[in-house]
Amino acid sequence: MKNIQYVFLLLALIAEVIGTVGGFGSSVFFVPIANFYFDFQTVLGITAVFHVVSNLSKIALFKKGIDKKLILYIGVPAVLFVIIGGVISKFLNVTFLELFLGLFLVSLSLLFLIKKNLIIKPHKKEAIIGGTLSGFVAGVVGTGGAIRGLTMAAFNLEKNVFIATSAIIDFGVDLSRTIVYFFNGYIKEDILIYIPFLVGIGILGTYLGKLLLNTISQENFKKISLGLILIIGIVTIIKSAFN
């Protein structure tokens, strides 16, 4: 037990709570945290495993809000492209992709924060584009939740619909890339000791996030989601610049 990084586990719990409140999952916070403790390929592997459990918890707690059409239009392309992204992740330099992702998130989150009445209708085309981008980026850099969250925030979805639908899509994405990462050799023996802890963190963090979410209005929920995405974008740009 002495080899376990307990600070890492505490930070993972905080990431899970914030990810639940923000509506797009913990990986956008968990990935940069894990980067301080593991090599990049191991981060991809442990993030995928952790997120499978995390999303099962969200599905159980927010199941009444599921939107089946968005699952089809966002989820199917996301699952297909996370496999593609996961396969080619072994061959790409992710720094430029991270920089582009950061600029993309900052620009669009600011747009929707400034133009508060701007809403994109959740039509098939827009949903498919959002699912494709989020899946591919998740496969390559370990997290695409911010893109999917930005897509769903633009649709102005009710918070329970947002979280439940996002969790089901994310579950399919993470299960798919877990398999790909396993065959890539990213899920290594030395991280298996963390799995039981991360299972508990996924359940506890989701529950605590749901309690917090009950105190937040729909309008503030959207502001929080966009604000967190803006912060993620800025941090991503800074990180890629240092790389």
C-alpha cells in the first residue's frame, strides 16, 4: 500500500465531483492530474478504466433524464471515432492537437458566455459533428468530454438530461477505448492497484456532485459548465505551450 499516491486519489475525487457538477465528466480534470504521476500512455489507460465506472454511477443516479435521439446522433459517431483516435494515438504528437483543442474551447465557451441567448438547436447534423470531434479527441489525448459538453451546453439542455445523456455516450466511448488501449499496452500491471480505489471514488464523487447539483439552478448550471470549459481551454493552451 505504500506505493499508492493518496494525494492523487484525493484529487481524482475532486475531479469527479467537479466533472459531475459541470455535466461533462471528470476526464478533462483527471487527465492533467494523472499526468503528474504517470506517463502519457498510462494516463490514457487509467483514465478510460476510471471513467467507465464513473459513468455507470451517473447513469444510475440521473437515468430519468436520458435523451435517446442524442445518444444515437452524438454517441454512435463518438464511439466510432474514439476507436480511430485510440488506434492512431500511438503515432501522433499530441501537442499541436491539444493547442487547437484549447483555442477551440476558449473561443466557443466565450461566445456562449457573452451571447447568453445564443442557442443551437439539437439537430442531427450538429449532434453528429459534436460526437465525431469529441470521440476522436478522446481517443487521441484522453479526454473529449469538454467538446461534448460544449455541444450539449449549446443545445441548452436541462441539467439532468445533459448529465444522463452525456454519461451514456461517455460510457460507450470509454468502454471502446479501454479495449483499444488494452491492446495498445496502455493498461499496465502497476496501475491495477488503483482500480478498486477509483471504483469507490467514481461512485462517491458522482453522488456528492449530484447533491451539489440539486442546489444549482438551470441558468447557473449552464454558466458553470461553460465557465469550466473556458478554464479547461486556457489550461490546455498553457500546457501545450510548455510542451
